[in-house]
Amino acid sequence: MLSKTMEEALNRQVNRELYSSYLYLAMSAWFESINFKGSAGWMMVQSNEERAHAMKIYDYIIARQGKVALDTIEAPKAKWTSCGKVFEEVYVHEQKVTGMIHALVDLAIKEKDHATFEMLQWFVKEQVEEESNASQIIEKIKIVGDVPGHLFCLDHELGKRK
């Protein structure tokens, strides 16, 4: 059974993961608006992944006989000035999420909640991948230049993500 403190912290993370999904959905919509279909698709996959992350925690709370408490999800930003700025925001956001996951791990250790600690290890590993993916895209944008005409090949490459 989850402690009240751990349950509340996990519920906050469910809502944060849902916000992440919402943010990436907004980014997908922005890419659609500038006809960058590959980048829009990449962001849609990212949005779906974040929702799956929320559901993983949601299911865990229930499995541990906790109560899920959903909260309001803040509206994300809807416009960006360039493709590079979008992916820079993705990277910063993922770094913030990494900090949140680490705080949950620290809490699980403090609470001596070994089951939650073990469940969170999946998220620790996932965040390494999330930050790396965003960083690699930013580096590619730096190489070709953050100019729409130069980014069509990258957009095509990003569209291959399933």
C-alpha cells in the first residue's frame, strides 16, 4: 500500500505527464500549421508516449490500492518562432521532467517504498532516452541551420518515427 505522501506525489506526476502529452500535442499542431508533417508526426508520437507514461503511473497507483486524483491541466503554449525553438523547449522540458522523476525516486527512498523505487527505475532510464533524442535533433538543426528550407530533410527523417 502507498503512503499518503507517495500517493500524492505520484498523482502530481500523472498530471505532469498528461501536461507533457498536451504540450507535445500543441507542438504537433504548430508543426501541422507550417506544413512540417514529419515533425508533426514525431510530436504526435511523443504526445502519445507521454500519455502512456501517465497511464503507467495511474495503473501503478491503482495496483497499490491508492486513489487516483486528476487535476486541471494547464493550457500549453501554442506558437513558436522556429523549429529549433520547439526542440529546444522539448529538451528543457525533458530536463525538468527528469528532475521530477529524480525527486520521486528520492521520496521513494525516504519512504522506504521499494516497490515504487523499482517502478520508477523504468522512468529514470526513459528520461535518459528522452533527453538524448531532443538533444540529437537540436544538434542536427544547428548543423543545417534553423531555416525552413534547410529542414525539409530533417522533417522527412522525423516523420519516420512510429
